[in-house]
Amino acid sequence: MKQDIKKLVTSLPKIDLHRHLDGSVRIETIRDAAISHGFPLPTKNLKKLKKYTCVSRKCRSLSMFLEVFNFFYEFLKFPDVVERIAYENCEDAKKENLKYVELRFAPPLQATKNFPISDVVKCVLRGVKQGSKDFGIKVGVIFCIYRSVSEEENWVTVKLAEKYFGDGVVGIDLAGDESKYPTYKFKKFFDYARSVGIPITCHAGEASGPESIADAIKLGAKRIGHGTMLYKDEELMKKVRDKEIPLEICLTSNLQTRVVDKITLHPIKKYYDYGIKITINTDDPFVSQININSEYLLAQKTFNFSLEDIKQIILNSVEASFLPKKEKQILKKEIVKEFKF
Ligand SMILES: [Zn+2]
């Protein structure tokens, strides 16, 4: 029976609404990028290289988690690499049986003097467009305002999101260390995004408490990235449920960054039973060494979700997606058609 559930859960078509482009890079691509752009590597052996590029069991915090990115980030700041990553993300998502994925990234982080933010954006959108066409998968791109970059760079990001909204871009996110750069400080970007009709999601309640989630909602976020700390404020939990604000839950990521000490302590099931629209996502599949199926299986196994619950969570993701209404309906039809049991 256990084996059956595993098979059935894996076979269901899925959606990932919270996946970072820079956290979903193939190990071969990291090696090739380093070699072709002249960076020394401690080893060319892919298995050994993973020790530097993926989170280990010793990870105890969000900052330790983010350190892993430092090892390979410099290799990513080139047009050919950025486009390749975007393209390969589509192929990898397709292999995971994802019908739709929302890929997010903060354009200034991959920009350099010779590779401006506007070109980073063009490379990502080109890679995604080609990849979604070649592999037959729907992909929406989310640009992240980043908490630790300059205001000027964040304005460039927001204006580029406006330029490409509806032409590859589906939304805006706020990412980076929320404990050091509180959400309310980014009000002007949220205000602008709302004024031009771009939907917003926001990392909140991961490294900070429920007040960060409350701020994100006040500023107009349509979804919350993580929201793990929501249970600490019952009033707010009620508000999130009643306003039907979906949570983008990322189980393994929360465990690796020690937002929860043990997977059994994760509030996902509490939220689901309470009636909150939860979704299951990967965050950084390569860095965390997971995929969307392993996350669904982890949820199912740990919290005893039934197949009906799993289907409901997948449908929550359809509803929570930033696709235009019409495309959402088409996606829903496609997904339901594949629910054979
Ligand atoms: Zn994230």
C-alpha cells in the first residue's frame, strides 16, 4: 500500500510556485561555467563538487544555507550561463512532471559592470521562452525585489517587471534577509507594483516572526512565501484563512535553515486543517537536493495527507498561480484531466 501511495503521488501532475532560478542549477552547468569563464575549482569530479554547492546535514541556519550560494555565484554572472540555466530549468521542471512553474530571481544579483540588469533579464526570458517551447511546459517568471541591494537597483527591477509583465513576467517578489531588512521598508515598490497591476508575493515569516507576514499583507501581497511563523499569531492565521491568502510552503528548505527543528514540527498540517490555502514548493531544488515529487512525498509521509488532500493542494497551487484567469482555467482543466483516480 505504501508503495502504491508513493507511485500515485509521484504520478500526479504538479505545480511549483516557489522556485529560485539560482537555486536550480545543474552541477554540470556550474562546472562548465567555472571552466569556460576561468574560475579555479577545487575538483572537477561532479560528486565531490556537490559538497561545495549543496546544503549538507550540518546546515543550522539561513545564513549557513545562503553561504552555499557564495561558492558558485560568481560563475553565474555571464549571459551564456544565465540563459542556459533558464533553459535547463524548463527541461528539469518537465522531468518532474510539473505542468507549470513560477521561477523567481533577483536580476541585480547576476548583473556586473559588463552585464547590466536589463541584459540579465533578457537572457532569462529568452532561455525560459525557448525552454518552455522546446519542452512543452508553462513557465512564469517572477522578479524579486531584493532586500540588501540598492534602492536604485530595485527600481530598475520593478520597472523591468512592468515592461515584461504579460510577456514572460507574471509577478514580483520580495526576497533576501527579512530579519535585517524588514518588509515595511519596501512599501514604495509594493505600491508601484500594485498601481501598475502586477501581483506580488513576499518571503515572510521565515527568518522573522508573524509581524513580517502582517506587513506583507498590509502592503498588498497576494501570496506569502513560506509563512512558517504564522501559527504564532492566531488572529493573523484567521485573517490569512478568511482572505484566502495562499502560503508557498517549502518543507525541506525550512528544515535545512532550521526554521523548524524537526520536520514533524512543521505547521503545514495545522494550516491545512485550519482551512488555509497551502501549496507545496521546492525553493532551491538543486542546493537542497530535492524535487517537487520528493517534497510532496515528504509531506504525505510525515503528515499522513490523503490522496484527496494532495489533489486539493495541487489545485490550491493552480488557483494561487499568477497566471491570467483564462490560462489558469486551461491549466486547471489539464491538471484535473490527469487526476485519474
Ligand atoms: Zn525562497
